[in-house]
Amino acid sequence: MGSVNYGTLGDRGNVQAVRIVTLEAEPRVLELRGDDLAQVNHGYGTTGIMTELEIPLAPVYDWGDRIIQFDSFMAAARFGQALGDATGIVKKLISVFAWPIPRYFTALQPYLGEGKAAVFAMVAESSLEPFETLVQAMGGSISYERSAADSGKGTPLLEYTWNHTTLHARNADPSLTYLQCLFPRDPDLVVLEQMYEQFGEEEVMVHLEFFRQGGELIPGALQLVRYTTEARLNQIIETLQAAGCFIPNPHKYTVEDGGSGQIDPAKVAFKAQVDPQGLLNPGKLRGWDERLA
């Protein structure tokens, strides 16, 4: 059982096919491809037992890790946007951290200045020259370098990004929680700047991961939140939603409420085919439970 995101980082093609076993009196093996993958995408073990994934290969690059520091968060965010838009620079990772998030990366403290925003990037070594030119042009300073030849030494920056950031922060301060947020397509980062100014740096600490969705570069956020009450957390969510942000709420346990908030009839119908007794991850798919009510 499990979940597959056939559009990892937003674009289809990362998973080409899934083979699942049904929970029927006479189990079947089904192979799903193309748009049919949506029937199990983010299903969290409710729509069959996955036995095999078909994933295409990608070119191999020698990746260089870099930490870039900026005097302000918005300068760092604009650099992240510019790096993402620079199609001539091959990159794998663009993570942006508002202060005080960098203080939670204990092992990297020698490379992270007090009060500085930081960008963690993985860039193909063949693209480092234009990358460094962009860093200089946008007022950043490189404080840490790790080459592909050093891949067996130390911890790659990837281990400090995405929800690893949340882990590092909560190890230091268990009172922290987090939110998932997709900002609208906004090359000028107007909405991001408005939300950053509204919440400040201590209650909602902004952590961005730039990626492409439907071919467009957007900043996704895994904000660290200094938790006070459930009512305040919901107020933060509502404020972000009113600004045009999409929130897959990580504080909800059902597939729907942790995603779009809407029941997907196709997913429910597919579960009826492959798990007619509702044995897989009961209670996780709200649409299934409402169907039976």
C-alpha cells in the first residue's frame, strides 16, 4: 500500500506506470498509465496495493551544492525566482529560508550568518559560471561550496530542504509546526511579499521550494509556524487562502481535506472496483465513508 505522486514537482512524467493488486475475492493485477494514474495519485494506500512503478530515467549531472546568503528574505526570494527562470542554468534544487530558519541547521552554522536569509542550491557543475554571475548580479554571497567529487563527504544540502527543514527545526523546538502552501504564479512575488510582511519573521517563518507546475515556475512553501492555538493556526490558513494561496492542510488526516478539500468521484469509484470491502486504510478517504453513510 502507499501513495504515488505521478507529477512530482508539478509536471507529469516522473511516474509512467503503476501496477497494483486489487483486494477482491479473486485479486487482479492492474496496470495504470497516463491520465488513469490520477485514480491512485495521492491515494495514501486507499486504492490498491502497489507492486511496481515504471519511472523514466533522466540525464546524469555532476551536482554542486552552494549556500548563498542575502541581507533580506525578499532579496533571497527574488534570486530564487531568477534562478528558476534561468533556463540556461541546469539546477536540481532551489530552497529559500527566511531568518531565523537557518539557525536550526546546526551542522551548517559556520556558513550561515546571523540575521541572514539563505538559499540552498544544487546546480550542475557545467552551469556554475553563469550561476555565480547571477549570484553576484543579485547581491548574494556564496558561503559554502561542495562539489560532486566530494559527494561521499559530509551531508548534501538536499538533506536540509523540503520537509527535512521541518525535521531539523522541530528537533530544536518541538513547539513548532508547519504548513504547506502553493503561492500563485507571480513572477514579481507580490503575494509572497505581502504575506511575509503581514506575518513577520517569528510566527510564520517562510521556507520556499521553487519548482515547476504545469510548466510554470512557482514558489511552494513549507512555512514553519510557531503554534499557539488551533484558532490562530486556522486564521493563518484563511489569510493565506484569501491571498490566493492553495493550502494542502497537513493537519487533516483525510485524503480530501489534506489536499484540494474536494471529493474526487473518480477516486471513490476506482476504490469501489479494487477494494469493494473498504479494507485499505479505512477512514482515510472521506468520499468513501460519505458514500456509505
